[in-house]
Amino acid sequence: MAQKALSSFFGRATWTCRRCRTNQQWIQRPQFSTSLSRREELEIKTAPEIDFEGGQRSDAPARILPASPSYFTGAPVFNDDLLLLQSLMNRFQKVPQVPADKAPRMAWLRLSQYRSASGERVGAAKYASILRLLTRLNRIHPQLRPDEVQDVLEKFLRPGAQEVQKARPGTIDVYGRSKGVGRRKESSAKVYLIEGTGEILVNGKSIVQAFPRVHDRESAMWPLKVSERIDKYNVFALVAGGGVTGQAEAVTLGLARALLVHEPALKPVLRRAGCVTRDPRAVERKKPGRLKARKKPTWVKR
Amino acid sequence: MILRQLVVRHDHQAIRSIPGHPDEPSSLLDAVGHKSTPNTAGIEESVGEAAEKLNSLHGQVLSMQAAQHDGAIPVDKSPQYLGQDALPPAPYPSLAAMNSALAAQEEATAHGTEMLGVYHPSTIIEDPPMPSTVTLEMLLANQCHLGHATQLWHPGNSSYIFGIRNGIHIISLEITLSYLRRAARVVQEVARRGGIILFVGTKKNTKDVVVTSALRAEAYHIFSRWIPGSLTNGQQILDRANIKVVNGQDEELSQYAEALENENRSVLRPDLVIVLNPVENEVCLHECGIYNIPTIGIVDTNVNPAWVTYPIPGNDDSPRSVALISGVLSKAAQEGQRLRKEAAQQGKLTYPAQRAKDFLQQLSLIAGIKDVQGGRQGGRSRGEKDKDD
């Protein structure tokens, strides 16, 4: 109370320089007195304990340092992972490999999963370099694979049961039907294959009605023709979209997939016949500055 | 292209059957898949006959196989298709067996011979010379004297150039050596005083050099790209990366890990930057200049030597040259780290620990302010008195 009265009396009546104003201790002291008139709490900053050991205590902070040597790259976790995989590659590149299709089937972390795991906005191309290294390390023969390589590969596995990551084989239902889906351009075909005598129905019509052109009919039956099983199976296909030839090619792919469910061992035969690959060719988009996908307007000199 | 079996297909469109037409196919390759023309008829007939013969033979073989296997046409039984998941057998039973077999093989081939003076390209990276043992011969052997074409030179380098040969400037190796030793001394002293050293080398062929040099020097590295703004905009670019508090013996102090959480993290800057290709890292050097960070750089004849604080005139394009210079600097840093640790063992810090303490105090203050802003009745800062007393 007395303090307040004193400060208001002196604070407003007299002028104080900035330094005195900011230094709180001074305001409380009367300006004309050089000694403390009353008791008050002075702020005492005590000295630290005496260091008798003559050196640093083991828990005294000495330096602040980056945790990783790649700190200044902006993406230290990604950089360290890349360096680790590259060093493993360098050390174990002479160990015998297995062919790519025989290597254990591993589902690696997706880009979004890696980004959230590392906390960094890693670019897709940069993550692709990590995936390349992982697939190459995965090709080391499992019997000869060192433990540290296996541990590192497991760190990059997609979480979830291993069985989930295997490709699900197609099934034959109670009626003996297998199903294959094929697509070509804008056409999509669902082909049901069942052991039979060689009848083919496309959208409920006979194959001659569905595909008037012989070329298209032959394309559609190609998987059965090359494996010489035309008279062994009945085909029921439902096709939609696109044009006649696209639908025929879609039936080719769908038929091949359905046939592989019945007889998986026919895969090399069908692959050599060209029935297994999905033809990725599609209509190319129109681009700005051109009249069509490739056609450009007449070139004018000026 | 999806390849089809070359079986003769019927009902081709007869588009090019006009004899004498420019589009008429004149070779069998052109005629594949089209109706035969007078030119190709003869060849196609013979090919057709051959194909028919093959087909009939194939059919005969199949029917024979079918007879053997009770009507079912067998599939290719080559070993690779024996089972979907069947692995080819490993050439050795285990990795240890493989290593011992290869070691025995190597020993057998080397038996009775003594290889002397073999050159291993990785030696310059794995075991570089010390600053005190680098010689002019080493610099010459590693192509450090080769500058760029005379038309591309920077006149600021004129005092470093020995002469011209074959249209390129030759850098004086005596000058290179003295500047290299000076830079090594700087690096050693910065390391001895616990400074953060950064090796920057963004050429593809110097990645291993940069990483190995940085690890040897207990320093930091950039081998792909310096992100512009790492210093000027560090809060945005570098704040996600972790930092740690260490004691005099370089042991991490885990009690401060919480204080260094996400929001309170502050950005660190290097105390010395070594740039192995300054031509491509102009932005990095500019930022270092803004923040008063001294730089060391390999200055080729086309580089402005004023870009770096301690230039080392030399070839920045040859990987061997870069490996030698970077290796020497990393060896110097290694020596500096050793001296620092030696002093720390005796309880003496070669740098002021107050910096770290101030940094941590600042963090706790920031944390305090954040608490107040969050709505809590937080503590007052020191010296503040309540005016309503």
C-alpha cells in the first residue's frame, strides 16, 4: 500500500530516464536517498556451485550438433537410407542373384507411407531410386543373403500380413467356370471359361455374329488356338465399350487369363503367342498448339 | 509390338496387288501379313510350304506325345517352369562357405606371386595423405594442375597459373600445395574448436569422396544439391531435421531431447563450408557470405577466387584431384578432432560451453512464452513486477 502511494507520488511527479524506468529496483527507491529506507527483497543471482573437478561434468551440455551427417540436405532420413542401401549394394554386389521373377515377392512401402514414416517430402523420382536398390538387394539369393541385408529390407516392407501381399490366384467356381477380365482401348471383356465342347458365345450371340471379320474372330480365339484346346472349352464372354476390334482383343486377354486359371502351366505358351500382355496402346490425347495428337498446323516462315 | 506366330492368315485386304504400283511390296518383309503380289508370290509360296511342313511336323510330334500321355498335350517341362516359386539352387550352401571358397580361390591364384606397386583407384578415397605428406608429385599424378581452356579463364586466377599447354591453363602446383596446407590448417583448427564443418560436392562422380571425407572428419555432407535458402530460410527447410545436445566427450545428453522437440527446434548453421565444385554452388557460397561463414573451395581457372575465403587453386573436374584435396582436408579435420578429444579427456573444453547453455536457455524461454500464449497463467520473466501491487 505504502509502496503504491510512493510510486505513484514519485512516478508521476518526477521524470525518470529510460534506464531507471526499466530497472525496476530504482523506481522503488526514493530519489533523494542513497540508502534503503525500508526492507525489501532484492533479487540476488547466486553464483553456481564450485567446480572442484576442474573440468566439465559429464551431464553438462557442451555443444548443440545436428543428429545426422545429412542434416544440411533438408531430407536427412531419406539421404541416410539411400547411403545405407548403396553401401550394402557395394559390399554384396558379388553375391549370386536369382532371376527377377523368382525373387521373393515383397511389397515395399508406398511413397505416401515412406513420406509419413520419414516425415520428409521426398520426391517420387528420389524414392524410385530407393525402390530400385531394394529390388536389386531383394534379388540376392535368399540362402546366401546376409542378415543385415534382410533386416534392412524388412524395414521397408509394407505393414500387413505377408499373405495379403501375394497375388491372389483365380478360382474355379462350383459350376467349373473360371473368369478372366481383359481390356483393350475402351473395351472391357469378362470371359467365363468352362470345360466343354468348343462353343463360343459373345454377348449372347455366336462369334460369327459378334465379330464379322475373320481377323477379329481369330484374335478372340487365339489363346485356345495356340494351345490347341478349341474343342476342350466353352467360352461365354460379355464385352462392352469400344469398337469391334477392341472388343475382340479384349476377349483375347480375358480368355487367356481365364485359361490360365484352369491351366497355369500354359503361361509360357500363351506369352510366346502374345496373349498375356495387356496392350497399353490407347488413343493419344490432343495437345495444345497442335490440331490433333501429332498433326501440327501448317508451318509458316513468318 | 505384340508378336504373333508367323502362321499364314487368310483373307488379307488386297490393297497393294496392282503390279507396278509404287506401294507394291518388293521384298518379303513388306509382304508379311498382306496378299501376295507377283513379285513376292514365289518367295511366299516356298515360305508357306516350309511353314506347312513345320506345322505338320509339329502336329505329328504333338500327337505322338499325346499318345504317350493318354490324350493330354504336354506342356513345356523345362526346369524353369517346374514350379512357380521354385528357386534355382544356390551355388554355395551358405554365405560363409562362399566367402571361404572365394578366399581360397584368391589365395590359390596368388600363390607363388607377389604383387608390388598395384594401383587401386579407391586408395585415394580410403586412405588419403596427410597435409604434411602431400607432395607435388602426388598433386601432378592426380591431375590437380589441369585447368580449363584459356578462353574460359577468370583473370583473378592469374597469380595461380603456371602457364599454358595444349590450349589449357596449367595451375602452379607449388601455389596449390601452399594454399592446400593453409586450408588444412584452418580445417584442423576449426575441428579442434568443435566447429560444424560441411563438405559440399554436388558432382555425381564425387559422391563417395564427399561422404567418406565427411565421415572421417566427423563432419556433415551434401552430395546431391544445396537447397537454396538452407541458411536464409532455415526455419522452413532445415527445421524438420533432428539436433542433439552433447557433452564434452561427444556423448549425447538424452535429458534435453524433450526440450528439442518439434516446435522448439532451432536451426543450426555450419562454422566452415568446404565446397568441392564452387562453379555449381554459387548460391551456397553467397548464403555463407551473408552469414559470415568462412568457406574453402577448389578454385579452377574459370572460377572467381573471391567467391571463397580460402581458395585452393586446383582442378575441380577430375574425381581423383577432388578426392586428393578433399581427403587431405578430411585428414586435417580428423587430427583436429583427435586433439579436441584429447583435451576433453583432460577436462578442458576447446570451445566455450556457454553458447550451448544460452541456446538451451533461449529454448526454455521460448517454451515459457508459448505456454503463456497458450492461455496458462505462466511465470513472469525475471525482473518484471506486477503494476497492480
